[in-house]
Amino acid sequence: MKPQRFSMYVIVLLVAALLAGCTALPADGQRPSSTAPEAAPGQVTLTLIDNPEGQSESMLQLQEKCQQQTGVDLKVEVAPHGEVRTKLEAALAAQASTYDLFAIDVIDLAKYAAAGWALPLDAYITPEMEADILPFARQGVSYQGHLYGLPWKAEWMSFVYNAQMLQEAGYDHAPATWDELIEMGVALKQKGVVEYPMVFSWAANYEQITVDYVMLVNSLGGQLFDESGQPVFNQGGGLQALQMMYDMMNTHEIVDKAALTLRGGGARRDVMMAGNGAFVFLWGTPLVVMNDPEKSERAGQFAIALAPDGGNGPYSVAGPMGWSITAFSRHPDAAWKFIECLAGPEGAKFMFLREGAPVGWRSVLEDPEVAAKLAAAGGDVMQKQAEFLAVRPSLPYYAEWSQLIQEAVHYALTDQKSVQQALDDAVSETLKLQAKYNE
């Protein structure tokens, strides 16, 4: 599979806006009859499942605001990153009404929609609302012509660097290539500017490992799967990508081994804001927070540059998300009112202004207050980055495949297997997955 780019039509529209039972649900998008009558809003308690990072101070404020606005009571179950998907899918597979609301990642959309686990929202979303959703954000919530959520964190990763640290080491520019990043990282370390210049979060059972690996494979010109669908990531750019991850941590020692237990974009950002890193990839519009004097002691030191080029282009990774309603919620109408408040234009503006959460609505990006803040947060560079966005492969067995990649990376980085052996084993297991899903 060759590196993928979003269509220029999608990019142009997005950039312009940025800078200015297991029974499937009916295909018509209509909500099926509930097994219990819909309670009046004041009587309804909705349950949402999320991870600790998702329950930020701003998110807690927005959830409280939406409870007051809708009259709905919200119960939030907070589970560790690695357990959210497991708990959610167990409840959905059992057709249980345990949860009403959940954040859906683009990598899970096809699986959840095809299984009838996510409620189609076509009956709720007006034509005006649909037209307001940016094309890129729509990709994260639509499947086979139906909408299964409202856009949330319609984002990609930006390459952030500490310009002051680079100046202290004698550099007046961000690294343009991965080789240059490693060279600068070694210099920063040797000159005592920062011990571990490159910040990654590669905790076990964490999707960010796969995200970073896919980014590097694309940047280096590799393939995950060939044109016939066969896994080939144990050769060429795929092999080089994992070797680079290994070398940055174990050979050049510019990545802290603590990365193997670090989890969350907020954690990576905090490492940078604490002065313990010079380079990092972060989702959304990170400079909104990082260069805010009220939130950062190092405000003004950070800037955004194009991702380093590995020879095939300065690739980053896209990953839009959405807020969805479970197909088995007993209160779908109340759930809709709540996510409309939470993830609609009003909620999106609230979250952007407070923590830079990416926006998937044209009307919000055209808001003067939002537009001004975005421009100051590196919007011009983000425009250029939009032309080089890799996407994770769309696979019916994606979750299992991603787990194989995460395990391979950990085996290699901890010297339990050689880089080649780790990827060879992952390819072998991928072939077994393909055979299983093709039965």
C-alpha cells in the first residue's frame, strides 16, 4: 500500500477554513424503537466512558455546562487508556445499554458501524449542520453514506520544537530531515541543553506506537502492504522505520527509555513544557496552550515546523474522531441533545479556545476569535503539513494488527528480539490474521 494523501479537494477546503443484538441498524439511518420509553430529559442519566486524559479540566467544565443546558445528568466512567476499548466493545457485543456515549476513532468506525454498534445520526443531523462539517472531519464520522457521530478532534499531528533550545545549541532552524533531527538531538544532548531531546510516548498497548511507526514508514518511502494486500513492512522503509526508533532510543540515546511507559499526548506536551524535550509530535493545535503565558512558563519558546523528511516527504499522520451514541442506549434522543452540546459548534469553540482542541466545523473556524488564535498558533505551517498526511490502513482486523505492531516495537526496543525478527514475526502473524478474516 503506497503512502496515502487526502485528496486535494479535501485539503483545499480544510485549509481554507483553517486559515480563514448484533443486528445491524436500518440503512436509512432511522432510529429503531427503543425497548423502553424515552424518559423526559430531567429524568435521564447518561453514561459516558472515557480515559483520564480525555477528562481534562476544560472537558469537565464543558460536560457540566451541557448538563445544565440539556437537563441531562451525566455519569462518566473513567478507565485506563488500554481498557476503554475492551470495556466498550464487551458491552456493545452483548447489546447492553451500559454506555450511551463514546468517542469513536476513525480506525474503529467501519467495525462499529458494520456491527450495528453505533447509532446512525442521519435522523438528527440537519442539512445545515451536515454542510457545516469540514470534509476532513466528516471522514472520521461517516461510513457508507451515513453519519455516526459529530466531529471531535478532527486533527493531525504537528511537529513542535523548542526554538530557544535550538538557539542555545547553535541552530537557527528546525530540522528538515530525520537525519538532521538526530544530528541536532545528539548536539543538544552533548552540549547539556536537554538530556533527551526527542519526546515520544510508546507505552505498551498504546495506539500511539502504531501511529508513529506508520508516520515513519511513510516518511521513509516504505509500504505496510503491497498492491495485492500482502504485508511487506518487514523490509525497505518498514524495516528502516523500526531501526530508526531503536537507534534514537538505544544508540543515540536522544529518546528517554521512560517513553516505554509514557502514555498520552498531554503527557508528551507536559514533558516539553517542563523543559525536558526539544522535539515532539502533538495532535491538534498545541501552541494554543504551550505558548499561553497563563499556562506555560516557557510560552514563546515553541514553534511548529513541517515534519522531518525521511526521503519521501515530510509526513505526519491524520486521525479524526467523533462523539457517537451507542446503538443500545435507552435514551438516544437525550444522548443526541447532549453530544450536540458537547461536540457541536458551541462545544467545539469552547474546547478550542481553552485547550486548542481541533475543530471540525466551518462556522467555528470562521469565528474571528478562533481564526485569530489559530493563526497565532502556527496555522500557516499546518496548511503545508496538510499536504503530507499518512493514514493508518483500513483493515477489518485493524485492532489485532495494531497490537502486533505495538508488540513488535516493544520487543525490538527492549532487545527481546532483533528489529528484523520482531517485524518478521509480526508479518507472519498478520498473514494468519488475513487467513482468519478471509475464511
